Amino acid sequence: MAGQEKQFTLAGLAETFGLVLQGDGSVVVHGVGTLAGAGPGQLSFLANPRYRRELAATRAGAVVLSADDAGDSPVPCLVAKSPYVAFAKISALFEPAPAPAPGIHASAVVADDALVDPGAQIGPFVSIGARSRIGAGAVIGPGCVIGDDCEVGPGSVLVARVTLVTRVRLGARVRVHPGAVLGADGFGLAMDAGRWIKVPQVGGVVVGDDCEIGANTCIDRGAIEDTVLEEDVRLDNQIQIGHNVRIGAHTAVAGCVAVAGSARIGRYCLIGGAAGITGHLEICDKVTITAMSLVTQSITEPGEYSSGMAVQDSRSWRRNAARFRQLDQLARRMGALTKD
Amino acid sequence: MAGQEKQFTLAGLAETFGLVLQGDGSVVVHGVGTLAGAGPGQLSFLANPRYRRELAATRAGAVVLSADDAGDSPVPCLVAKSPYVAFAKISALFEPAPAPAPGIHASAVVADDALVDPGAQIGPFVSIGARSRIGAGAVIGPGCVIGDDCEVGPGSVLVARVTLVTRVRLGARVRVHPGAVLGADGFGLAMDAGRWIKVPQVGGVVVGDDCEIGANTCIDRGAIEDTVLEEDVRLDNQIQIGHNVRIGAHTAVAGCVAVAGSARIGRYCLIGGAAGITGHLEICDKVTITAMSLVTQSITEPGEYSSGMAVQDSRSWRRNAARFRQLDQLARRMGALTKD
Amino acid sequence: MAGQEKQFTLAGLAETFGLVLQGDGSVVVHGVGTLAGAGPGQLSFLANPRYRRELAATRAGAVVLSADDAGDSPVPCLVAKSPYVAFAKISALFEPAPAPAPGIHASAVVADDALVDPGAQIGPFVSIGARSRIGAGAVIGPGCVIGDDCEVGPGSVLVARVTLVTRVRLGARVRVHPGAVLGADGFGLAMDAGRWIKVPQVGGVVVGDDCEIGANTCIDRGAIEDTVLEEDVRLDNQIQIGHNVRIGAHTAVAGCVAVAGSARIGRYCLIGGAAGITGHLEICDKVTITAMSLVTQSITEPGEYSSGMAVQDSRSWRRNAARFRQLDQLARRMGALTKD
């Protein structure tokens, strides 16, 4: 790996992040690793109980863990209320976050009336449309296409090959991964005399500060008003967000989720992978939807909701599924029996 | 927003689109808005009954609605048989459909034997392969890749970063959104002595006139013959269309649908979001599949079909799902009871 | 179609591929076709029993088929143990696999310390980052973005618009289709005082020899260690592979599958379209998962597993689904009845 190596003592990390040191504070770490894979100079962590059995045999130089697990650590450790959070913060010290290299690559094509901050970095093969603005410290990676009337806030990063079609406004420190498409036309159609006619999509997309948008995720522009992500929304890869959806602050959405038009999702929600949410409904704050579940009606109570069915061996599954197809009949016969 | 503003009187719109005017025909509108969001100079519409309650309080300059709702409008209105269609048509007057700016961007790389109509617009960072043809009035946006032996019909638009891999033929007025990939190899594999061998994919993709292909949607090229979309097929985002699929005219497919190889879907079908359709089957005309449903066998009767299960609170769900896993047993016991 | 035409006699093909010739060995074929579509100069095949009824009427010049079907062939044929494999190999003779045209396109942007083999082909609008290496005979198609510290093995092909974000290492003869994104950050988040903080993703992606990655598929880089595809893994389009997933050799995954972080999938598995696999679990070798099924726990026995429910007409479905929501209750009442 490239870059000069950084290193820290456990004592120093404990002080910086307000953690409790257990063991030799002079131990030096210069990178991170998993419990099973880390070597002597590396810091590891234990947050997920699944990996607890790996603690005893770890060869890591030190481990970040909770008070409950600290007694079992064979090596020096940093005790944290939330080991995952502490590890995330420490880990960020080692990962070289490359500073933007301000300037516009010679190959980039920038509209005359676009405004690029002198502190922004515009990579090769980028095109920027009319009246668009790129903020200070923003990085527009190779192959990005930014259409007309867009805005990229300060410190935001479009990693590579991101498309902002038109009227897309990103706040500060937004991170968008490759292949994401923001601001494509929503799916608005009306059937007229046996043929579809396209309903013009004239709204935009507004993405709040500190949002993250995964690779190949799509967020359509609104039909009339905007599609909105409030601040600190986190979208994984391959997600589809329809026109005029609104997602509340601090909500996280796992990969391959489909959200249909005009759905409103609250704050602090967690949407599991490949879940589906139909249009024109509302999900309140603090709702968790588990993987591959389908939401077809508004949810008004916080809590966890599911409809993803787990696999069985196919023979059993087919037998049960066949019965499901007559479940109503079965229940009626059951009802008749009970009554008699 | 950019562009010069257009404006129309209600009376003028009524005449142009054959609508019934109710109220002051001299009212001028210069844009569109939602019932809740529109101001005095804006035209709104009421098509979805969910929004009926917003009519009374609207501040819109005028509203397009049905005869049934016209009595409740607090503002002048245009009465239409299909308010959504009428609104779509009127709305198109306001959305500036940018005319192509004919010419080939200096950065584009065009094969010597490719044929680009002088009336076509080729954007920056576009590459066009051997023997491909771009029709009059077509727009190839920034970053598109067009391989060999492709054809883009007159008036078609590839918004940006679209890939036509090879042997992809688009009709007239086709619109393809960013990230879409047409003509990638179908998933053809044969297991030979413990290793996969690739089955060559030598067919193409044929897309009829007036189709629309959403962002990051994929349509694979056929294995031998072509994958075909008939005219006026509308695909939303993130859809996967396998090799040798055929989709009938005027069918609309919502986001994240997966259609496996050699499936044939009829005309005027509606496929709901994230539905799955397995391969080598046939769906007749005028079939509706609801969201997250799975089609594993041919459908020969028009109508609506479902298998997407909606969420319950997770505790209830888990209990019910556990019973489902023994449903066949339950039904057998039930049968035994009934017989006795 | 372009290119000079190749042609072969049946006798020659029989000898080359060790097939049994039935009928006139001097028959010449110059291309391939389906049973229904092939003409006299074309070779067809019968592998899927669904198409057996098309054999009698075929106008193909010859057919590749199994011994069981050979008696029914109206035309000369090549008898194979696995007709699909034999056809795949013969078909590859006709499909012109374009030889790489070594060299770096004038528009490409290559980092000073990147190493491009003189036998590699780098297309237009490609960018290659620091310390990355491109092997002999590799083809990097138009619009690809290769970040820092990546490696593309000899003979590998990135068709077009592929992104290797960083620390992505592809083996030999890997084929990646347009829009695929390898090495984007995994979805690692920790909630800290009401806000998400990003967990740095510092691992890479390792893809073994002879893998194929479909269009718009994403493979995230590992959080700490690498995300790994062993050799000969075949991924279709629109698949999402989370961080630190490991997929065993010779496993094939159909389109739109979602695999969550740290899942381990064995060798020789077949994962059906739009299936979901949750994180931190293990699937053993030789497991088949059918379409739209959800795996939430480890699978330790080879075999076929399902949970994808097939459609019914919506009216029946709704009735049955309503009963499902009270299935636990129904089963309890059933239990009570049985006891009495």
C-alpha cells in the first residue's frame, strides 16, 4: 500500500478518544486488522458477538472492545462503550483521506457559466453543464457527468462516473459512489388512446449534508417538486429511489432496496436489503424493515416490520407453498370445524 | 430555473387540448405545481383520489380535474376525461425540451466507417464504433459508449453515460437514461468437466420506436437471435432484461424488475416494482403483476397476479412464518380431522 | 454482420470436438441459429427439452443434440454427451473474438507510475491511477476508470465504462461488463450520538482467474480484509456483493442477487435471480438457491433451497395472504382441536 505509515501508542489513542486503557499503553499500532487476521502491530476490535470466540486466539497488538469482553482479552486493549464507533474513529486515522488536488483537468469540459470553486478538484473526462456550481474542496472524479443547474456542496466527493442529470443539489460533505445516477426522469406515464405519453418531470433532487449514496444507486428527479434526502441519510448500492420520495435524516437504507414514487420515510429508519416500499405512503420515524420485506401501507408506529420469508429445502418449501395457495379454504374449513 | 418563461391562458389551453373550461378563461398560468405547493400563476391537477382533500385549500391559479371533482374546485379549472393525460400534455408546454445542437464534440471518438447524421448531436467523451449509425435529430449525451454495428434512430436521446455494447438497434424517439447498458452478453454458461465455459452471445438487441429505458437498466443481447422490445415499451430504472426476452408493445415495467432469459411478455402488461419473472415462459397481453411478485409459470389469462407479501410487525411475522414452515403438516392434520 | 465468414464441415467439427457424426459429413455450416430460426447453412442445437418439439420442423443445416434425440432429427447431426457444451464450443468458432489492438488511446490518462503492458489495449477516455498495473493482452474499453493500486491480469477484458475504484486485483482472463463497479466502499456505519459515522473501508477486492462480472454489478471493497471471488465465479448483471463476502470457485449467481457483508458462499453453488443472502453466514458447497429466495441462516447441507412464492390471481392471493397473517392463531386453534 502507498503513503507514509502512521502510528500511534495505545495510551495516545485512549486519551484522544476518551477510552479506558487496559494493559501496556506504550504498545504501538500502525494499522488495523480483524481479530483473526491482525498481527502484532495492528489494532483490532470486537463489536459483533459472533466474533467473540476469535478473541482468545488473536495475535493483534491490541483490541478495542466493550467492558464486558475486556476480561477475556489476551492482549492490551482499549475499552469503549461502543467499540465499533471507537474503532471507526481510530481506523480513520490510518486510512489516508486524500486531500483534494485543486484544479480542473485539461480534458474536462466545463460550461462557460458554470462556477467551479478554485479549491475544487475536477478530474479527467468530466463534463459540467450550464449554471452548475461546484463548491470548495469538492472532488469530481473521472468520468462524472454534471448536467445543467446542479450544485455540489463544499467538501462533497463524486468518486467517479457519477451522473447528476439536472437540477440536482448536493449539500456539504456528500459522498457519491461510482455509477450512481441522480436526477434522471421519474417514471411518469399516462395512457392516452392506447399509447403511453410521458409526463414531464420538472422537479429536482435535493440531498442534505453528510449523505452517502452507494454505487449504481438511482435517485429520480421529482415530477413537479423535488425528491429529497434530508441530512445524514445513508444509501447503499443499487438502490432505486422514485420521484418525489422524501427520506428523513439519519435513515440508512441497505443495498437493492426499491422505493416507489412519493413514499415518505421518516428519520432514523433502517431499511434492510432488497426491501420494497410502494408509493404514496408514509413510514414514521424509527422504523426498521428487515431484508426483502414489502411495505404496501403506511406505518405509524416505530418498531420492526418483516415479510421476508427464509428458505427451506425446496421439497418442503414446495409442499408448504402449495398449501398456502389453498390457505383461505383451509381456514374456512377450520372455522367450520370450530363452530360445530 | 433557466430558459425564457412560457405562459398560457386557461381559455387557450382549453381550446388546444379540447378541455371544458370552468371559471375565468383569462387566467394566465406560467408553470405547474402540486395542489399543495402551487401558487397563483401555476396550474395544478387532481388525478389521484389520495390528493382530493388538498383541492379545497389549493392556492393554484387553476386546476385540471375530472367532472366529478370540478364542483369542489375553489379556483378556475379545466375539466378533462383523463386529468393526468391532460396535465401531462399541458405540462410538456412548460418543460423546455432542448432542441439538439447538431454537431460532434471535439473530444468524441467516432469510427471512420460510422455514419453520424449531420442533424445529430454527439456530446463530449462519446465513442462510436465501427459501422454504427446515428440518425437525424438524435442526441448522444456525454460519456456514452456506442460499440460496433449499432443504430440509434432519428430523434432518439441517450441522456448520458449510456452503453450500447454491440448490435443494438434503437428505433425512433427512444429515450435511454444514464447508466443503462444495452447489448451486454447474456448469461450463457455450460458446465464442462468442472469448469464453466462461456456460451457465445452473438444476437443483438432491438428496441422499437418510442420506448423509454430507465437509468442503470440492463438489456442483454440475445444468445443467437435478438432480445426485443416492441414499440412504446417503458422500462423504469435498475431493471434486468435477460437474453432473448421479448416484451410486447405498450408494456410498462417498474423499477428493479428482473426478467430471466427467453421470457416473453405480452402487450399492455404492467409489471410492478421488484417483481421477478423466470425464464422460458410466456405472459399473455394485459397482465398486471403487482410489486415484488414472482412469476414462475406462463400466464394465459389477462388479469392481475400477485405474490408479494406485505409486512407485519416482526414478532407476529416470525410466529406466522414459523407456522408456514409446517403448513403442509398442519393441512394434513386438518385433512385427517375432517375425514374422521 | 462484419468480419470474414468462417465455415466448417460437419465431419471436421465432429473430429475437432470428439462428437459422433450422423448423416452427411460434407455438409458445411457457416454460422449458428435456433431450431426454429436456423437456415440451411446454419448449425443449431437441442439441449433444453422445452424445445424438443421444434426439432422435427427445423430447417437448420445440422443439429447438435444428445443420443436420445438423434433419432428424431430430420437433418444431419452431431451427437454429444452434453449438446449445450458442444454447441458452446462450436459457436465460439464463429463469433469473432476480436484480438486486442495493443496501445494506449491518445485520450487516455495514465498515471506516471502505472504499468501498462505493451500488449494491452487501453481505449478512449480511460483513466488509470497510481501504481496500477495492466497485464499483457488485457483490454480496457472506452470510459473505464481504474483507480489507484489496482491490477488487471493478462487477457482480462473490461468491456466499457467499468470502474475499479481502488485496491482491486483481477486475475487472468477475467471479463467485466459495462457499468460494473468493483471496489466501492462497503456500507460500514456506526451510530454515534445520533449521527452516522463512516467506518473506513480499507480492504480491497480480489477476483480470481476466469471470473465474469455482469453489467452494473457491484462488488464492494472489504472493510479491513478483502472481498474475494475465487476462480471461475460467474456473476450476472445488477448483482450487489457486500464487503468481505467470499464466493467459492465455479459458483454462478444470476441477476439482481443481493449478498450482504461477510457472507461466505461455497464452491459450485447456483444462486437464482433476485435472491437475497444476509450477512455473516456461510453457505456450503453445491447449494442451489432458487429465484427470489432469502437466506438468513447458514446452510450446511448441499441441496436446493427455496422461499420464492409464485403468483396467484390477485383475488386468491389476497385472501390467502390475509389468512397467513393469522396463521399462528389458526395453528393454535388447530392444536387445541387435535388435543381434545
